[in-house]
Amino acid sequence: QVQVEEAGGDLVQPGGSLRLSCAASGFPLTDEIMVWVRQAPEKAREWVATLWPGGATIYANSVKGRFTVYRDDAKNTMYLQMNDVKPEDTAVYYCQKHDATTWGQGTQVTVSS
């Protein structure tokens, strides 16, 4: 059973903005430590950000100051606001519980001019 669904990935030019969404079903996001991770072609999975149930956040140095993670509790959806995107942000982005053993389908973000 799929419990998260990522969406919002697109082709965007460097310096542009994009918002990714992670709709959760079957569990409340407020009960879980959630993470965004990404995987670029031929590269290892990279942790991007973490959102704790209480609302605290932490970011990888590579995205700090540019990305923001937050959630809408009424919609049980987590978001990743990506600003000032760079070509190196190109990757498939996944959201998941921090201790999850499975991944969703992810959403493709391509940053190119």
C-alpha cells in the first residue's frame, strides 16, 4: 500500500522556484519524523531535510537558505518549497518516514537552462 505520494516536480530554470508536495494517507504526518531525500542520476541518495512532529526542521548544507519544509495538517500534506534552484538540485525527490524501509515513486525535478 502506498502511503505517500510525491508531486510537483517539473523542468525549471536555474534561479527559479518550485514547490513539491507529499500527500500522506493511512497515518498522520504529525505522528512521524518525515524526511525529504533525493537521488541524482548515477549518484547516491542524498538527505535533504527533516521535519519533526513538533515542527522543528533541519536542512542539508547544500540546500540551507534556499529550501523550506513545512506541512499542512488539515490536508495531511508535507511540502518542500525550493527557491533559487541550481542545476545540482536535479534529482528525483522522495518523501518518507525517517525510518521507512520503502520508497514511493518520487517526483522528478530538472533544473536546466
